[in-house]
Amino acid sequence: MFEHKILDMDRDAVIHVFGIRRETKIVSERSQQTKVKIERMMKEKFLAVHVEIVDETWKHAGHAGAASGGGHFNMVVVSERFEGINLLERNRLIYGALEEEMKGEIHALALKAISPSEWSPS
């Protein structure tokens, strides 16, 4: 007989059909709310002219962060506040702004913080 299982790991689903593993991207409501919240915070706190956030939580099925409910995000933030500030200080500013969210809503955050003079919109 064939195998058909759906393993629900909060936002992630792994489906086994006929012994073939297929991963599907499922973004939970909580993950989407976190993404919107982060974007709003970047625009309010840093007057960001561009914020791009990719929710990569689905890639981390079975990872401790996914199991605890924290999301994995990849973010680009463009703000004049970053002009003349080194990379380490830019990251400190953003992680400081997201301090509370990093305690639960966000498990991992890959970050690129740049000034408008360093940015080339695609």
C-alpha cells in the first residue's frame, strides 16, 4: 500500500505521498502577523523607505525554533538612519528595536540594513 501522512508542525507541513516527500509552504496567521508587525516597526522607528521581509519559517520544519512557534525571517531595511553608521551598529539598532519580538515571535532573523545611497531597487 502507499503511505500518505500530513505532519502539522504549526506553520509547516510535510506530505508523504507514495513514499515521495513533498514540502509545502504554509504561512500561519501568527507568522503573517509577525511579518506585518516587523514591517510596521521598521517604518515607524527607522522611517524606512523600503522594507522587504521573507518568511522562511517553513524551511525549518522540525527545528527547535519552529517547534516553539518562533518565526525565521530574512529582512532588508533601507533607511537614512543607517547613513554613516557601520554594519554592526545598524544591526544593534534593529535587534534593539525588535528585542521583545526576539524573545518569542522571532526565532531567527537574517538582516541586511542599508542606507538609500547603498540601495539599488530592483
